[in-house]
Amino acid sequence: MEAKNKSAWGDESMRTQDSKPGRYMVGVSICDLAEHTVRNGFDSRSLRKEKKSIGMT
Amino acid sequence: MKLDERNKSIDFINNLNLRHIVIGAEPLPETMRPERARRKCLETLLPILEKQYDITQLFMESRNTKQDLLEINFIQGIRSRGFISSLNYQLLPGDSDARLWIPDQILGAVGADDWRGLPVKNVEQYMITLE
């Protein structure tokens, strides 16, 4: 039997604050959902706009 | 992003019932290059994904061309050192696939002080101390 592909999707984030040590984070979500399922499920804004709105590029 | 929008995105992600894994590296002083912290995170994360979660493909958000090339070389290096064997690593533009948006939101929820208290489900966190 052929093994099922299992995928994870990842991004990064870096926090730096005055007088506090910074933190670098890499996070992944294990997600076998179809791309359109995710896109259609959250439809308030385009994904690019979502990212910009929280200060991530 | 307004609080109700944040709640909406996290509610939506929670309802997908996915598992999320976050690797954090600190302290990150101003004198340290973020690339070093990123590599430490990946060096920890990739074996976990392959060995504990049987992940066969990891899609990460790409950055600039130079960073992507260096990262591909780094991944080849940890593969040759035996940290991973079968895990396929790919870099994609952030707006190319909606699934890349999920970890973006999770990291925002986990990492930002004013997001503390939001009920993000199924997040497993590992912390690395940078020396």
C-alpha cells in the first residue's frame, strides 16, 4: 500500500521588545486540507491583506 | 488587526482541528543574526516532524532569493548529517497557498503579548535556549 503524504505548512515570526530578550519562532500546522477549503473558510479579507494587517510581510 | 478579527481567525483555525507545532528560540540579543536562530529552530523542528508526526512534506514561506538559497543548502546539510531522511522541504511564496496563512495566525496568537488568553487549540511548543 502506498504511504499517504502528510504535509505541514510553516511560517516564522520574530519578536523584539525594548528591555526584553527577543524570541524567534518557527511554527507549522499539520494540514491535509485542500487549499480552497482554507481560503473559502475564512473569507473576510484576502490572505495578503490579512498578513499585512498584523504587520507581517 | 482588530480583536474580533483575531478571534474570528483563531476560531476558524480551531474548528479545523489541526495540530500545530511551534519552536521558539531565545534569548535573541540584537547582536545575534536571526538566521542563526532560524536554523536552530529548523534543526529541532524537522526531525520532530519526520520522526514523531510522519510528515512527508513541509512547505515553508519563502523569503528573498539569497535567504532561500542559503536555507536550501542548510536543509541539505542537516539531511546529510542524518537529522532527516525522507522529509521533502519546499519554499513557497506566502500568498501562493491559503494553508500558509494558518501558521502565520498561530504564531501571531502564540507570540504576541496582547493575544495571550486566546484559546488556540492543539499547539505544542518547544523552547530552545540560544547560547
